[in-house]
Amino acid sequence: MGASQSKIPFEEKAANSRDDDYVHVDENELTGEKGTTITNIAKSRKPEGLSFSTVSKWESTLLEDPKNRLALSTLSTANPRDVLLSRAAKIAEQQVFNIKIPFEGNPITNQRQSGRCWLFASTNVFRVALMQKYQLDQFELSQAYLFFWDKLEKSNWFLEQIISTADQDLDSRLVQRLLHEPLSDGGQWDMVYNLVDKYGLVPQTLYPDSFNASSSSVLNSIIFTKLREYALVLRKLLSSSNFTTATEKEQNLSTTKAKMMKEIHAILTITLGPPPPATSEFTWSFTDRHGTARTVRSTPQAFAKDIYSSSGGPLRITSSSIARMVSLVHDPRHPPLTLMTVDRLGNVVGGRNITYINVDMACLKAACVSMLKAGLPIFFGSDVGKFSDRVAGVMDLDLIDYELGFNVSLLGADKASRLRTGESLMTHAMVLTAVHVDEETGKTVRWRVQNSWGKEVGEQGWFVMSDAWMDEFVYHFLGREVKDVLGQEPIVLPLWDPMGSLA
């Protein structure tokens, strides 16, 4: 999971919402039978409590059934998900695929106790071509390198958002949303692009994980506290009348913010270690798969510019091809081929904006199959905690039989409704490397997933995802530009929208 992400209840803004952060609805649109409005019913209805007799009757009726008494005995003494795990579903989802990229990359990576899955997924995509270029059997790019710069950039982004919202009340929904989580470990594709474009890439051996990169909760807590303190200072400074001119206030603001960022940089340097400068040359020594000792000298920026070699294999992933890749999403609340963005979501000031192209699931699957046939791994984001088992490495709607244990289904709402109610959102990024397609129908059946939770889970770290699970719980894929869509005026989603969640 991309850090311990806060799942703030989603409230979609209506088209006629006003500036007071509430949704306003015309009562005439909420008319029920015989002209009775829903609003009138809600106001006139007397709230109903729970009586002892009613609850007692429910219990007696429930436990009259031997099946429910058995359920009580088993489900009250163990994790219900473990008890209700379907053996048949685990057996059905085999690691067998008829379309697979020729080179998946090794080793299986491990983000440990951090929310850096998006950095692991993206670097696992980038490394495939690098491993072919340098003829390597095993290789990792430094996730901690991008993590350092992302924390620094997100801190700066946060302070800029605080400055630009200083005219809003501290208790306003937007300011409170900013303060709730000043930054997170999570991210998405446009954020990856911004970091790689500005800072480049380095091999992991040159900047390995520190303790606080692998276990980020304490570091986050320290930075959260400081950023919230800084927010109050900046808001107070902007409302102060102690300056004779606007220019004087602006200069003081810049000086104050620079001092704050220097302190954040110090915290990051002390907890994560000083990273290689983006424009300074590094020396990387390694042994290739043939046992030949080799040395590469480059800068992080140059190392990321072109990671393809004609002698190393068929994959061409260059800075220009990376720039052309976009986030394709499946959000059934909006029409297909809609351009969307999220207000005030980002990491690098002046970098690429967050952009999503909404595509129907059939088109997404077709794009994924095409990319896999071309030998390209695929970055994607999903709600990984739903109907999945970490040990088995299976994601399948039939995996956990809640109806057997509780006589209720947990799939009563459709995908759009789960988004609208905050029941589901993107929580984790992984990589697709293979798919099984039914030879008779041509329909996709299951997908091979490279995770970043270490090789102790799943099948040596590999997961399998059913096609039906993809329909319901996958939201984001990395793909090529969709013709004519990027020129649209985007729908601007509020910061608290579930599409603003970070894997």
C-alpha cells in the first residue's frame, strides 16, 4: 500500500456549488410521491433508536440457525478473511499466461514499512531497459533517491499551497484538507515524471535505503509537525499589518519560507543521508551477467536521459517516450475520453500538472495487452486491500466468501458508487508483466503482477489478478497519449476527490 493513506470521505461538488464549500441542491429536484420533498421527510421524521427487545429478537433469530452458530464459533476466534478464504479461487488463479514480456526484471523489490510503492513500480519499469543495456541479471534503481527529492519538493509544494490559500478561513475544507496530510509517501505517474525530469536516476548501490526510507512513519511525523507550524507562521505573516509596503511583505515571506525549507532539507539529509547531486558525476562499478567488471560514469540527469541500447535488447524507454506516457484511468463517474485534473495536487512547483484521461475498461485492457505484446511492463494503481490475500498473492472477487460467513455481500455497490461514498480508491501501485487471453473468445482472463512487498509473499513476490477484479478495483494505468483528448479543457476535481488519492 502506498503509505498509510487517509481515506477521507468523498463529497462530490455539484455543478452549482457556491463558494462556501457546501453542496447546494434545488429542493424541486428532490420531489418524491405526491409532491413530498425528500428534505421535508428528513426534517419531519422522528429519529428511531434501538430497543432492547428488538436487538434481543434479532439475536435469538440469528442463533436459531445452526449455520450461524457455527459461524459464531469460527469467525469470533480468528480473522474472518482467513476463515472465509476460498480454496477454489486460490487454485483457479494459476501463474499461467500466454502473453508475457520477455524480460521482467529482477530481483523482487521490497518497500518495507513505507508507502513508496509508486516509486518502486516506476523504477521497476525503468530498470528493464537498463538491465538489457548493461546486460544485468539483477538490478535496482535507487527508490530512496527519488524519495528524498520528493519529500523536499512536496514540502515546498505544501508551503506554496498554504500561501495561496491564506485568504481562506483556517477551518475551510480546503485548508483543513491541506493540513490533514501535508505530504505523504504516495504519489502517481506525473509526480514520477517531474522527479526524474529534474533529478534523474541513480543505481541503488550509490544511494541505498536508510532506516527512515524503509520505515518512514517517524520521519513523516516530524515533517508533518514542522509543516503545520510553518503554515500558521506564514498565514500570520500574510495577515500582518506590520509592513509598510507589499514588496516588503513579499520579501519577508520569501526569506521566511526559505528558512523553513532549509530546516526541512536538514531533517531529510540527517534521516535519509545526503543524496548524489543531480548534476554531479557519479561512478558506478558493477559486474554484468557474463562476469565482466564494468564502470559507468554519468550524472543522475544524464543517466535518466536515454536508458536504451541497441545491443542490449528490444526495449526503447527514453526520456522522450517517458514524456509521452500519460495516466489512463477508469472512473465511471465521468464519461470516457474525458480529461481530468486534481486541484492543488502535485509535488514539483513548475512541473507537469496532474493529468488523467478517463477511458472505459475495455479500451484500457486492449491498451495493456498491446503494450505487453510489445514487451513493455505497465505501471498501474489499484485498491489492493479488497478481495485479496497477501500470502497467496491472489486478487479475485471470489477469494473471500463473505456471504458464506455473514449472509451479506460486500459487492452490493458498483464501482462508481464505491468512489462516491469513499468505500474504494487507489491505494497501491504495482507492475503488470503478463496476461492470459482465452484463445477462443479473445477475452482477458488473468494478469501477472510484480509487487514490491518482498519475495516472502505471493509466489516469490509475484501476484495474480483476475480479470473481474481488475474491472472493479483497478483505477490507473500508464499508457500512451490518447488522440485529441489532451487538448480538452479538463474537469477539475477537488483535492479530496478519490482520484486525488496517491498510491
